[in-house]
Amino acid sequence: MSGERVELPAAVWAVAGFQLARLVTWPRLAMAAVGVAFPAGVMLAAGRAARGGLPSDVQVALLYALIPEAVCMLGLLVTMCPAVADELERGTWAHVATRPHGRRALLVGTWLAAVLWTGTVAIAATGLALAVAEVERPMAVGAMFAALVVLSCAGRAALFALPAVVLPKRALVASVGVALVVEYLAGTIPALVNQATVSLRLRSLLVHWMGWKRKLPTEMQLFIDPQPAWLHVLAVAVLTTVLLTVAIFILDRRQFPPSDEV
């Protein structure tokens, strides 16, 4: 049993390293460079369009929409979605499926690689955007965004793991639908359903850490949760664990013949 416990983490790290090495290509590096530069470009354009400059709080809100939401979401769509489809297309699924812990290592290792790659791009984008923006306490804002990026990547990569194992050949389309319906529709409905979304937790943390709760109009407070920050972080950790566990459970029981048209 102890050998099995050691073997799975080693396999996960091996898969993560392999997936990260596959991402280091000129096209992917060019995409990452665009992701790093895009928020800074938008901040510069917005600052020039607004005569006298944008207020600091408005710039922080814009950065939130650009980085933990847009950059993280797009990066995860292209790194997490092909988790199973790539192996099916290359004909290596039979080898993966027969390896000890092969399926679990594939899914968790790909999740880890997606979080590391996308998180690195998003944090670099935060640093560049803050260099051209004019926000109060830029170091504190940068630390806050680093935490939001990690939570966004971890939770949403786990969310996209479900389409990757249920509909591997259509995972990208399914993940876009899941993001729109779960994160951006259900996440903005002030009801019990939004408690199981990453977007609610990120918004609530942003408001809490920026001290905006008293500034928000009453109707806008319906879209955040007033619970302590540690509870939101814990909620994202639990949600990530549950989503990955469900995805592993499905993957362990699905059969993917090489000729399978899923």
C-alpha cells in the first residue's frame, strides 16, 4: 500500500512535466505572450480613453475581469480540455489505461499542468498590467490578484475536467457551455445554486480584500457572499476536490476504444 501511495504522486508529477513540456512550443508561447500583454494593452487604452484617468477602484475591477476571469478562463480552456482527447487521437489511450494509476495520473497531472501554466501566464499579466496602471497600493493589489488567479485556475480547471472525461472529442465546446451556464449564469443568480460556483467566491474575495462592501449599492450586494475570506478559500478547495473526484470516478469507469467516436 505504501508503494502505491508513492507511485501515484510520482506519476502525477511525470504527467504534469510531460504536459508542460508539450506546451513549450512557439505557437503556445506566442499565445502566452498575447495573454500576458492583453490586459496591459486594455488598461493603457482605457486610461487614454478616460480623460483624467480611471479611478483606482475602477482599474482594479477592470483587472479582475481581464485576468482572473478572461485570461484564466481562456488559458484553461486550451490546456485542460484536451486531457483525454489527445490520448485518444494519438492512439496512446490503451497504454494509459493499462498503466497502474494511469487514468488518475493523466487527469490530475493534466490539471496540475493547466493550473501551473495558466497561473504563470496570468500572474505575469498581472505584473505587467500593474506596471502600466495607476492603482493604490500596487504591491498589495498584486498579491491579492495572485491569490485570485490560483483559486480561479484550480477551481475552473477541475470544472473543465468533467467535460474532458464525459465528452472528450467535444470537450472545448462543452467546457465553453459549462463556463457560460455554471460560472456566468448560475454564478450571478442570488440563490443557493451560486454557492457551488468559483465566480461567487472570487467576487466575494475581491470585495472583501478591497474593502468595497460598504461602497457597494444594496442591489449589488446580492451578488457576493459576506462570509469570511477563509471560508471562500476553503469552499474553492472543497469544490475543486469534489469536481476532480467526480471526474476521476467517471474516467475510471469509462471505456475508450481507439475507434470510439465520442
